[in-house]
Amino acid sequence: MPTGRIGAGGEAGAPRVLLSKLELDGFRSIASEKLDFRPVNILIGPNGAGKSNLIAFFRMLSFMLSTEQGLARYVAQTGGASSLLHNGPKITTAIRAHLMLETVQGTNDYEFELDYAASDSFYFERERCRFSAAGKPTNPRWIDLGVGHTAPKLLDAPQEAARKTQRTILSLLRGVQVYQFHDTSSEARVKQRWLVEDNRYLRGDASNLAAFLLRLHDQYPSYYRRICETLRQIAPFFEDFVLEPEGERVLLRWRETRSDLVFGPHQMSDGTIRAVALLTLLLQPPQLLPSMIVLDEPELGLHPAAVRVVAGLVHAASVSRQCFVATQSPEFLNEFNVEDIIVVERQDGASRLRRLPQEHFERWLDEYSLGELWDMNMLGGRPRSTAATEV
């Protein structure tokens, strides 16, 4: 994962930044979509519908704005530019994106177009940004960042006052962090000894989980205790972590209740390790949280009771940080409202994303939970769906 994410501060009562709108064309299964986002956005849909492709776009954005080599690294790791274009370069030759970011000061727009190059790479055919102050008419003047470059010029934010918009948008977008805690194999990085000093923020794959927990233990003990207390609700056998550095590295070790034995990460179930990572992410001090949290299937391997705990924590986090979550769990869905849901379905070879009309489901919610309505195929987002009228 990229290492350039900056910390995200913010007011406790509202997101420091809200990605209010996204226009995205030509990215993987997403041919052309215009999306409005809320503080919490729950993506549901069958396998292969395209939920993970929206999350992959956020991951590309995170890589792209981390370092000058970030975009090239992401493209190389995902199989080349042709693998990212909708139906390949013979059908689609460019990825276009327009992001609208709302803050208390106003609206920040960032727009770019990545065109396909013969070397199976991308170059910027367009990149521009602008700012419109709150309460004033939209500023039509864009700051043009040029064409033909292979790394975003947004990274080259000069210090003069005229480029404050460029620096602000870069800062806001670097607050996006994608988390996927799926890899709990014996070779997973979360199960290896990790550098103690790599603890500034929790990495997207939780590889530095032990180092980050050690930091919380030493610098934020009340938050560390809350993580442990909540974990005991999910895993009653858990007593505490044993985070003792060995030289420059630390291993995720732990102890059971009423036992002096110390166990390693390979003696913790996959579901428990994922629960530890999720609780550490969602219960860390607010000043350490990223401004936008993107989670891919957090319910994987968790007991339904643990899923409900995690869903409740996501809901709580969304009060101050914007959240995007792809899920296939009815238990997870039950913690949210109809207006939080984005249904993703595949139609004519492309992903279609839509929100549900609250009024359409009010009478149903008197008798059924959202998860039950999803199981009944009333929300859509199920294999061979014939449900709910599109908005």
C-alpha cells in the first residue's frame, strides 16, 4: 500500500471532508456512472457486480496521490493499463473522473483523464482543479495542471498562495484509505514481526497491526483498553496483547484469560485477527483516523454477533468520517438506513449503481429488517435480481 497518506484531523460532529459527488467513466466494469455520496455508503450486490471495482478506484487514487511513482506501481501491480479500462483499450481508451469534495469552507473539484499509451500505461490527457467558497456562486475558473505527464501534477503543489487550492485538494484526497483485511494466511504480513517505528497509521492490510497497537498502548492507553474490552465481547477467551519488542521489531502476541501462556498470531483464528484489525481501525483515537474510510467486506470470517459490533462501530465512525463499505452480510446491513445503501448490479456488461427510495420501503420496514428485505430480494443486489424499481 502507498505510504504517503497524511493524518486526518477534523471536527467531532461532522466529516472534515465529504466526497459528495463522483463522475467516473471507463474504469473496469464501470462504464459511466454519476454518484451522490453520503457520510456512510453501504455497497451491496452479487459477486461480480462491481462493488470491489469502485473500491479499486479509491485504491488507485490512493496510490496515485502517494508518490510520483504511485500510479505506475498500481498499474503494474494490477496487470497493466489495459486491465483497468472498461472492456479493454479497443473499446475504452481512457478513464475519466471528477470528484467533488465538500468542506466547511466550500467545494473543491478535482478532475482528470488517464489515456491509454502503447506501453500499456497511462498519461494525463487532462488534470485540473478549482475551489468555490461556501455561500458564493460556483467559481468557473479551473486551474489547468497540464497534459502529457505520467504522474499527477497535483503532487507538485507550489507554496505560493495562488496554489492553495491545489495543496488543499491533495491534502483532502490523501485522507482516503482503503482497508482490506482478507489475507490471514500463514504468510500474511500481519502475522510477521514488524518494525516498531512503522506506527504512524494503520496500514490498509493491517501489516503493522502489532506496531500500531503498541503505540496506542503507550500513547493512548484509554483507547487501547477500549479495543481490548470490545474484543472480549467477540472473543471472551482473550485477556490482553503481549507486545514486547525484540530489537526493532514486534510480533502480535496475546494471552488467554486465566493463563500465563503467551500465544503468537498463528494461534489466533482468522476471524479473530480480522476482528482485532477492524476494532483497532474503528476505535483508534479520532485524530489518527483517516478522513475517508473504505472497507471491503469487513464481515469476512466473523460471527454474526461480531459483524453487528463492527457495523455499529462503522455507523459511529461515519458521524465524523466518511465511510464506504462493500458488504454481503444481512447482519451488517441491519445497522444502517435505506438511504445509506447503494445497490450495485451488472447490466449489459457494465456496473450500475443506484440508491433506493426511502419512501418505497417505509411500510416494509415496519415488519422486516433491511437484512430480511435483502434476503427476500426486495432491495435488489441479489443474483438474477428482478427487484426494486431503479431511481
